[in-house]
Amino acid sequence: MKRQLYAVLATVAALAAAFAVLLALSPDDRPKTADWSGSSAAAAVVREDSHRLSDPANSELTLVEFLDFECEACGAYYPVVKRLREEYGDRVTFVARYFPMPGHHNGETAALAAEAAARQGRFEDMYNRLFSTQAAWGESRDSHAATFRGFAEDLGLDMAAYDAAVADPATAERIQADIRDGLALGVQGTPTFFFDDRPLSPPASYEQFVALIEDELS
């Protein structure tokens, strides 16, 4: 795992550079379904409707991740975050926010699936399914909307409600709201982590993540 994380850190840096180029494109060249203006009247690291993967009654720290379900680096950090949740879920609030990157053909589609599942109280289940299967659909230029719909069926979701949520413009707007916050907060690539309202460079290992959390909790 440590070797994999070191490798993906280089990928994160490359993606950030590519993202900066994409932001310089004219509006007609950018993805049609996301708002990349970066405007936000009052950007927030966490909002009331942000998806909490843990929500302890006496939270001592909030760890926020702006993520893209198709991002290879996010996929590499997924088991690290999962392990951290198991270790600190009773002391730390873990929050996942959407930030599908331009150039990932299924990043926003996956976010739509996650948000549609969230409408039925199943965000975490879809979050886990998307990351655990990323290798099977990530980096594909073909739409995997049907694949994600199959995940929803496997999870036993109300499929009529799921389909309606995917098609509802309010679902896409929910994702764009996270993107706007992220851009206004200076997010340039994924994953981007925050401790409370402070940005955090992605640690190179689980052990480094633990050391940072312990320092915050001490």
C-alpha cells in the first residue's frame, strides 16, 4: 500500500497541472454539465448537507476529502481512509465531497449515481461500491451509467426513484455546489484533504496520516 501511495502522489501532481490547463480553456471547451467558474458567495469546507461517513456525537476533528470516484489516486487512498474511519470514527467526522475532474468521462456520472443513492439514504453503500470496482470501469471513454445503475439494483434501491434522481437537474446541481466550493477553496486536483478548514497535503502512507491525526487530537 505504501509503495502504491508514493506512486499515486506523482499522479496527483500531474493531474493538478492538467487541471490548471483545463481551467484556462474557454467555456465552450469545458465539460457541459459542470460549472467551473469557481464562483461561490460563501465557500465552505463542510455544509449541512455534506455527506458524512462518520458523525460522532463528540467530534474532535473533521477530515474532509474532495474526491473523484474515477480518480486513481482517490482509489488508492480509499482503503487508507476506510482504515482511518475504523480507527477514529468515534472521534473524527469523515466527510466526502464531490469534485469530478475534467477528462474523467465517468467521474460526474459516478457522482450522480452516488447522489441518487444518497437520496435513499445509501450514499456510503454506493461510495464503497464505486471505489471497490473502480479498476473495472475507470479510465473508460464509454459511459458506465448502466454499470452504476446495476450497482443500484444490487443495493436494492428503489429503481424508479433512482432513475428519477439521476435525471433530476437538482442532483447535478448538488454536485456542482461541491465543485464551486472546492474551486473557491483552492482545490485543484483530487484527492484534496482538509483538517477542519485547513488544507492538508496528502500523506504518503497510512502511518503518516495517523501521525497527523494524532497530532491534531493531542
